[in-house]
Amino acid sequence: MNGLPNSVTLAQVQEALSSLGIPLTHVTRVTLDHHRGVTVQLYVTDDAGRKQVHAGCPLMTELTIPYETPEVSDAAADG
């Protein structure tokens, strides 16, 4: 398709994550789903920002940020 980028820069991804308030140093994977929203896999850290480990492996968690559903006014809902 014409007009689509061939790639995105790391700076663009970092800027997007920063705008969502997601700590870049903890991110291991980002997925964008046009139905669900943004899913980010992160390292689990303590209050000091240290990665938590169990049995020699870093602990991970997954955060999904759904798309905001636009509110429909009562008048529009009635048709």
C-alpha cells in the first residue's frame, strides 16, 4: 500500500510509550491490537526500580490499555 511507512524508529516507539507513562527501561514487548488496544510486557520491579527475580529468571507482567469507548449521548442512543 502506498503511503505506509516501511519502518518505525526506536525514538517513535519510545515517545509513544513515554506519552502513556510506561517506564521504557522495564518494557520487553509492545503489541498493538486494533480491537483490544495496547499490550505491554514489563519486568516486575520493586519500589527502588530493581527487577524482581524468581528461580534465576526475571518476573514479568502484562499490561493491557484498552481503547477508550466513546460515550454515546442519550439522544444519539435513542436514534
